[in-house]
Amino acid sequence: MKIEVAYATPERQMIIPLDIPDQSTIEFAIHESGILKEFPEIDLTKNAVGIFSRRVKLDTVLQSDDRVEIYRSLLIDPKSQRRKRAQKKKIM
């Protein structure tokens, strides 16, 4: 079955198309894609994964045409960032 594995940093993005056996898991697809060699900072014990923006576990069985996404940790908490912007607007 055909799937894609995707990962992005602020500087670089990679989407790798794969043809894998039926009943393959997300973890299998990530290892088969070779993306871990391209982005050694990926740690599957820490990075969340998903299918089309929906978080799932590494042992999730894939369907044809799925896009596996590997998520990075947030650098800034979105709530605190909004608060900072709101405070700047009040000052001005």
C-alpha cells in the first residue's frame, strides 16, 4: 500500500512516499522511510506521531494513502505567546 511519511523543521521539510506491506504500523513505516537518518533529532520515545493531524500511537496500523506525521515539541507555549502579544497591544 502507498503512504507518506512527513517531518518538518523551520528550515527543512521532507515528505517521503513509501510502498509498504498491508497491516504495517506507523513505527515500521517511519523506520522504512529512512527519515530517522535524515533527521537524527527525532526520538520516537518523545516525538508524537499522527495521521493527517490526528495523534495516534506508534503501533497504529496504517491504511492506504495515509500520511504519517512526526511532530516536534513546541518551542513556545501558544497561550503565553498570545498573552505577550495582547500585553504589547495594551501598551501601545
